[in-house]
Amino acid sequence: MFSRCLRLSTVISIRIPKKLKKELDELKDMVDWKKEIINFLEERVKMYKKIKVLNEIHHILENHPFVPENYGSRSVREDRDSN
């Protein structure tokens, strides 16, 4: 997936504290920060997409009419008794 991002890529830019930048630089020989950040963002996007779907489902259920407790068993019993 990472290689695919290289072909169709865009640039984003953020400001970070100087202290953090210094710490990143100290670890640049051990860590591929670009890859780490891309992986992090991909995982966050997946997570927030799931949250979005769950929120949409919650909204649909909130607006759905209420079904009284025991409605199903009561309906089956009434249907059975009517025959």
C-alpha cells in the first residue's frame, strides 16, 4: 500500500514543536518517519470511517419507530390463536 501512495501522492504540511522535531531528527536513522506517519494516517482514516458508519446507524436507529417489548411473541401468539 505504501508504494501505491508514492505514485499518487500529495503534500501535507504541519507545524510541530521544535523539541519534537529535534527528537525526530535524533531517531531518523532508526525510524522511517514518512512511512510511520502514512501508516498512522491510514489506520486513523479506517477508524474514523468505522465511527462515521456507526454514527449513521445510530442516527437511523434513533429515528426508527419503537417496537414494544414482547411484540413479536405476542403477534405470533395472536396469529396462532386466531386459527
